[in-house]
Amino acid sequence: MVVFSCAEKPQANTTRDKEGAGQMMTFGHQRWAVWGVGLLLGTSALLAQAQNYPHRPIKAIVPYAAGGFSDQASRIIAEAMSRNLGQNIVIENRAGGGGRIGSEAVTKMAPDGYQLLMTTNGTKTYMAVVEKSLSYDPVSDFTPISLVGKYGLLMVVNPTVPAKTLPEFLAYARDPKNKGKINYATSGMGSGLHFAGELFNAMGKVDMVHVPYKGSGPGMQDVLAGVCQVIFDGAAKPHIDAGKVNFLGTTSSVRDPRYPDVPTLSEAGLPGYDLTYWVGIFAPKGLPADIQARLNASVKTALADPDVQRRLNGMGMSLVGSTPDQMVQEIRTETAKLRQIAASIPGGVN
């Protein structure tokens, strides 16, 4: 055994150790340098992409069938945005599942600004309340761009109902002699029309009977035929103008721009009644902030166009143009409100 005293401790091979340390430091520096260059290149690529955005056509998914209200509104705003962005926005309809299929598809797309979702609150707030197993989060799985506009449903009644104003209808509906005689048609359980009717029942202290149909079209036909007496519908204008139904008011908090002299339901006798549809634009989660800002500015520029205003107002839409944060708050507030309404509906909404 060899024992060393403190004074006799073996000396390190300082030359070798320094060389080894130097090699380790050099390797470490090289590794960090490579990582840093990669990060810089990746960041530069993203910045270059954002600065050059858009440099090719943009695809916008509309999760409803062609020709419907949301499809028409989306095409109007897409056309105007195409002009101010300098690239075409091409609408692709992916209908099915009440808008769920198209919305789900967008969550799987690249967040590069070349894939957008143009949709209504049907796929956001209503679906979050009605669907028990929604595969996406309406807020966190998307990047909000902007609200485009809001519109209400039109409450109309068959002329056999002795009411041309909301106060007259409430008096008729509250009369015990008419209990069970008033049916309201909807496009199905859990639809916006269903929510509108049940909120009306609760706030108006009436007891209209819900009759669900497979779409608002068949429901409207039965209102025209007198099978049902009431419907809340966004496509009632032709029948109102033809005098086939009486228009009592709109469900939103602002008057329908096509009928500025007709009060909202809130103004006419149900203070605080507000059930509004909206059209909005989203991108997949993870969209760079500067591209988000570019798209938001594009929406606002489009909404300032007098022709866009005329066409969307002509559809009954009041234009908005929000910030992304305002859009998120709108979704959260509305979802909470719809959950309260759903909890009060006899038998639920599913």
C-alpha cells in the first residue's frame, strides 16, 4: 500500500486536464452555437414569412353548406379581404355535424395564416353547451382574429294569432284560455331557435310548446300553414315582406338594419332579452401574433368598405370588427349565459 502525506499528494496531469477541459468547453460552445444558429434561422424564417404574408392564396373553411347565411356572409367578407391583402381567399365548404366537422379540420391545420375558419357562434358557444363530447376547445384550440358582425333571429307569428306587437302577443299568451295553444317551431333540440324560444318562455312568463323540426325551413312552412304559431328565424324576411307573418321583434340587442322601425324584443316588452348570432374568423392555434394582427386589420378594412356594409346590412347583420381579446371574452360570456338557459329548459337540450 502506498500512503501519501498531504505534502505528497499526486499532482494532476495539468496539461492533459486543461486540454480535456478545453475540448469539453469547445464542444459545449459548438453545440450551443449550432443551437443558437438554428434558433436564429428558425426565428428569421418566421419573421420573413410574417413580413411577406400573404404571398399565396388563403383557404377559408366554412363549416356549413354553400348558399346558407354564414356561407354568404363569409364570401362577402372574404372577397373584400382578398382585395386589401392582395391574395385570394378561397372558400371551402366542409359541412356536417352542425359545423363540427369543418371546425375540427381547422384544428389539425398548420398555423401559418393560410388556413382560416369562418364560422358562427353555433360551432363555438352553442356547441360547447349542447355537445357532450366536443373534440375541440372553442377557445384554446384556435387563434381568434375578429368578429365580423352580429344578427338576431326574427320572431314572427302566424296572422291567425291576434297580435301585431309584442305586448299584444304577451297578453294573448298569458291568458289562461290560451294555455297549450301556442306552439313554436325550431330547427331541432339545442338549436339557436330552441334557446330563443325557451328564453322567451322564461322571461315572458309564458308557456309556448316546443315543436322541433329537421331544419328551420320545414318549421317555417308549418308556421305559414298555421300548424305552429311562432318561429324565431333568421330567414323570415320574404314572408314578412309578403305579409304572410307578423314580425314582433328581433332577438338581438340592436334592431335589424332592414327594419329600423321595428323594436327589439328587449325594447318592446322583455327588458334584457338578448340572443344574438355572430359570424367570426379564426385560425389554428399557434398563429404568429403579427399575422394575427395583419388579418385583424384586414377584417376592419373590409368592414369599412361601403359596399360590404350595404351587402351585410342587407342580410340583417350589424357590423362589429373586434379585437381578438374582445372575441374571446364574447365567447366566454355567451357560453356562460347559454349554460344558464340550457339548465332551465325542461328535459334539457340534448
